[in-house]
Amino acid sequence: MRLDQPKVGNLLKCPYCGNESEFFEISDDVITTTHYIQNKDGSFTIENKNSQSLGDVKLFCGNCEEDLTSFHQRFSEMIF
Ligand SMILES: [Zn+2]
């Protein structure tokens, strides 16, 4: 089943339960790159962490856990 994109409003809202505050994303085949800086005492501090997904990315409602992947493009455009 494919859901229509909402026409008005700026908030992504789960069409199943009405949740509009919590969502989670599951990514396949993720490559995580972590940059470290070595300190003068030999310890390391994480400077930056990037992850890139090579596979499918799915979006789910954080409340009812329904699949909201049809909203994913809009979701990813609104991450700042
Ligand atoms: Zn929901």
C-alpha cells in the first residue's frame, strides 16, 4: 500500500496513529567512517562521524512502528 504525500502542513505525521514526534530509520549495508584526533597523551578523541548507507533505507513510526518509507524522501529533506 502506498500512501499519498500530505498536501498541507509542515509536520510529518503518521497516518496510522497520528504520531508526529518520533520516527526511526533502518539502513542496510551501512559504512561508518569515524575521524579521530590523537591527543598529546596518546589518547584519541572522535572528531567526526559519518555513515553512508549503500542499501535500502526504511522509515518507521516511533510509536506504532508502521512502515512510513513512502514519506522517507520528504523526511530526509527535512533533516538539518
Ligand atoms: Zn504511528
